Amino acid sequence: MNDDNSFWSWDHAIAAFPDILEKFLTVTLVVTIIGSIIAAILGLVIALGRRTAPRPVAAVITLLMNFVRMTPLVVQLLFAYYVFTTVPPIVLGTIIIGIHYATYMAEVYRAGIDAVPPGQWEATTALSMSPGRTWTAVIIPQALRSTLPALANYVISMFKDTPFLMVITVVEMVRQAQLYGSKNFRFVEAIIIAGLIYLVASLLSSLLARRLEKRLEYTTA
Amino acid sequence: MTENFEALWRALPQLVDGVLITLQLTAGGALLAIVVAIGLGLLARFENVFLRGIARTIIELFRGTSLLVQLFFFFFVLPLPPFEIEMPAVFTGILALGLNYGAYGAEVVRGSINSVPAGQWEATTALSLSRTHRMWRVIFPQAWALMLPSLNNLLIQLLKGTAVVYLITIVDLTAELNKLRVQTDVYFAYGLGLLIYFAIAYLLTLGMNALETRAKHRLGQGGKWRDSITTTPVPDMKGAGQAA
Amino acid sequence: MNTPPLDTHTGAITLDDGEMPAILFDKVEKRFGDHVVLHDLDFTVRRGDRVTLIGPSGSGKTTILRLVMTLEEANDGYILIDGKPLTHYSRDGKRVELKEKHKNEMRKRIGMVFQQFNLFPNMTVIENIIEAPVHVLGLSKKDALARGRALLEKVGLPDKENAHPTQLSGGQQQRVAIARALAMEPEILLLDEVTSALDPEVVGEVLNILRDVARETDVTMLIVTHEMQFARDVSNRVLMFDSGRIVEEGKPEDIFSNPQEQRTRDFLSAVL
């Protein structure tokens, strides 16, 4: 696929860079941020639903959750794309990836809520606190302490899964690199640039995530 | 509806082929991943800074870049000079899947080994067991039971990751589903596809749960065999099998 | 307790009366971060001695055992086992670390029983016991099994050979741990609060085994325990520690019935 014999050409690297960076900012980051918000909220709804709904309803929610969680994002994207033909692919992709990751986050919430000591629940009963207050003032703050690092890790994971959106014609970084490659018959620079942007972004966010984890540890009673 | 089933019947041979390719990718990828995971996981614990650095670099490289970047790199760039490696697309898929998930697995392996209680390490010192011997006979067997839940999560993710290889011309289950959609309809084709993937994932989880129960039995920790029949691989709090 | 300077290559030294001490601490210093646990510590244990270290927690007694077992390394000073340096020696006035190979050889002569037993959960009782004799001492499996079974008999668990550690009670597990340590036929046996994690009813069975060991073998024993009666029965020397220093030492009869130092008196009146 190369038109000359050199492995790396700085000219091509510089030429490919701007478009790829643009896709990073306008597509990859946007999808990740909005998708994470959807996932975090929907995940909490699922977790609370499983816990508080009557047994049969909770069982159905669990089954659906597991079904989405254990089946490929790619197939879910394709399914949505061909059903909701009027919705712009990037919007569809963001929603689907948000739903997919909501199922992961629901599990994290569940584990975090389970980890709150039973004594806390008993104390709220002894004080006759309402369910609303129990959740918002006592349980969720404590559950969040252990769930936030795991949630952060899933956000980073979603970030690295955004290329899957290319199967429904969304042009994100990797697809942009591929487009550059097929137009100019030079693929090496483009894909390496895309990879480097992912790598740098990942390492930075991992460092931030780890710092967040340390910060949360210090504030434990 | 019946036309759908007729179309399905006609497409069945190809569909089965697709499933087989998906299973090949999953099995091959998993095998490579576990080798990479244990190799890098142990290497990352060496005292030699150089070796540890190599392990760290490889782990961060494959965890930090996306699966698709790696897939495309191996598919498009490897055949070029200076590498000039040509291989069947399926091998490329297995390579990318194995290295990517193996890097995540390395963190799981490393974390599990570190989780083995300090007293066990101290007992091996008190008995003067050599480093290799204690890892082989005492530490790793105990770490194995600890790492299985997270490895289970990774295995399911690997299975899901195979669905994207059709982009590098591999005719896996998803590729066949795309064809089936044309002959039937969206709901039927992808609905069926999701069910097939779910069934495979469920069976894999059963297998891993059985492995975990067996590992726990060997450590004298009970656990009923009945408990291994669940859908959920155990969630890992830190997302250890996942990102970062 | 005069210790001649350790300026020879092998660092071998002898006591005044010509006998090499089993354990010798020479100006040993051990810090954990900023916290100094042992400072300028000198003490000796002769071969065949049964020495009990008593004192409040944090006084450094367990650290001494862990230093001998090479679970920790001293920041300064020298530890000699049977006259030979354990981890460091002195050459031309400098403190030099010994190679791993040497440390491994030294380590084989020392055994330890832990408060938390630390039996290997992935092996049966007999496998726990023969693991090190076979792979470290090079015994044949047959010989190791014979040795192991004899020891199991001695600790009163001959029928538990193929049991899993998790199937045994705490007292039984600790007895297996003792058998495991003795299977290496160590010259020095370190006992780190071996009954502190046991239910009161089973403390006796473990201590009786150790009394038997003391009576029937001549292994040097260094013991950290709160069981004062046991210390009285088994030891020929008792050392009272506080804040990393030896406050008082003497024969058990003297220390327990007639302590000279106030600190010792305070400690004993609190625990007895």
C-alpha cells in the first residue's frame, strides 16, 4: 500500500495529523463524554431497579442487563443502525455505547452498594429515616467512594471502544486514518498517529484516575 | 416469518462456518492472551529494572491503544517493509486479540499474585524455598483462584471483540449476520445473532466458573458446584479486567 | 558478652570461652521508615539455648526473630549464625552484603513457626511437610515421607496425613506447622507467638509438643510468647525487651520471681 519504500514519511505524518486530531476532539471525546454520562445515569437506574423492584421485575431487568452486557457492542450498533434509520449514526452510536456501558456500571454500583456495611442500613432504620434520605445522605455517598475508581476505568475503556462506531459509518480517529490511507496509499503514519493519540490520552487519564483513587482513600474514615 | 426461517435454513452452512471462525478467534485469542498475560505478569514483577520496563512498556502499549488500532496496524502495516510479514487474516485477528487482552490479563495476573497473603510468602522463606519453586508450588496456585473471575470478564470481552474482525475481511459470525440481514430482516438476523453470542458467552462463563470452583476446591475452600451455574462472571471492583 | 571486632573476610568469631554462639547480634540497627525499632543491639544465643523474649508489643522482639529468619534485613550491624555472617559482613571497615547464594545456605539452618500457621492451602498436610525437605534438602520422596510421618506421629496427628489444612482446627494446623518446620532439621527454631492465634483450650496441646521438642532435641530455640508458664518450663534464659533494648536478662526463676528492674516488674505484674 506504500508508493515508496520508506517505512515512515514525516510529510505524510504531518499531512494526516490535523484531520485525525480533529476527529479526536469532535467525535471521540464527545462520544466518550456523553456516552459516559448516559452510562453512569442509566447504570445507577438499573442498579437501583434491580434492588428495589419486586422480584420478577428485578429478574427481568437482570436478564436484559446481562444480555446486553455479554453480547457484542458491534452487533448492537448494527442492529440499531438498520432499525433507526433516521437517527444520525453518531447520535445512535453514542446512545448504544452508553447503554452497553451502563450494564457494566450497573454491576459496579451493585458491588459498591453491597459493600456498604449492613450496620449503616440498620442505623437509618433506628433513626426512622425515609428511604429517600437513606439513599441520598448515607448509602450512595459511601458506595461512591469505592465505585468511582471502577467507573473511571470504564470511562477510559469506553474511550478506547469508540472506534467500534466506524461499523455504522461514524468517522472517528481510526476510520479517519483509514480514509487517509486509502486516499494517499500511505497507511503507516496515519494509524500510528491515531494510536499515539490514544496512548497519550490513555496514559494521562490513567494517571488522573489513579490520583482520584488515592484522593478517595485518604478521605475514608 | 416463515420466509425468514427458510432463508435461515439456506444460509445455515455459512452461518455455522461463521460461528466456527468466531470460536477459532476466541479460542486462539484466549490461548495467546493467557500466555502473554502470565508471561508479562510475571516479568513485570522481576527485580531487574530493564526486564520490568520491557514488560511495562508492552502492557501499557497494548492497553493504551485501541483494539481496532492494533488490528488495523497488524493487517495493513505488517505486510510492508521492514516487517514484511504476511499471514492469513484469521491469524492477524488472533494476534491482535491475544496481545490486546493479554496485556489486560497481565495486570490481573500481577495483581492476583500480589494479593496472595504475606504469610504464605514468609512461610516459603522460612522453608528456604527458591524463588522459582515457591512461585510454581505455592504462590501461583493460590493466585490462580484469585484471578479467575477477572479472567472470565476478559474472556467475555474477547468474545465480543471478535465481532469487529470482519473489517479486516475475516468472515466471522457477524459478517454472516450482515449477509443474513439482507435475506431476512434486521430484527431476525441480528436478534438471532445476539442470541448466538449470548449462548456462547454463557457457556464460556459456565466453564470459567467451573474452573474457579475447582481451583477453590484445591485450596480447600468449599463452594458448591451448583453456585457456578450463574450468568454473571464476578464483577471486579477496580475494573481490573478492563481499562487503565 | 565481649564481642571481638568482625574484621575478617568470613567474619567468623568465637566467644571468650572458645565456643561459637548459635546467634550473635552485633550492633544491629533496624528502622522502619523513621521509626527505629532496634538500636545498637548486642546479644548472643548459645547453641542449645532456649531463650524467651518477653516485653510489650512494639519492643522489637518479633523483629529480632524476623531478622534471624531473613524476613527483614538489618539497616546496620551484623548478625552471625554459628559464627558465620547471615546477610552482611565487614571487609576493610565497610559493611558488605553477601550474595543470595550464601544467604540461601544460611537460611536452611533456621526454621520458624508463625502465629498465623501459614500452611500452604493447595497442599495436603503431608505435602506441606515434605515440600522443603525434597526440594531444598534434596531428600528422596521416600525418605522425606518417612521423616514426615514420624514427625506427624510426634505431634499427635498420624491419621491426618492426607487431610487439607482447612479441615483441621487451629491447634492441629499449628502442630502441622511445627512438624513442617522440624522436617528441615534446623539448628535454630524460631517461635513467633505460636499460640496467640489459638483458642485457649488448644494452646495447651501445642505447648506440650514444644515442651517435648525442647526435651528430646537440642535445637536452639528463640521464643517470643505471652505464655509465661511455658517460658518458665522451657527456657534457660529470659530477656526482657522494651523499646528495642534489653532491659533485663537472667534465668527464668530469677526474672519471674525476682525481677530487678522496675520496667520488668511493671510488665510482669500487668501480664501475670
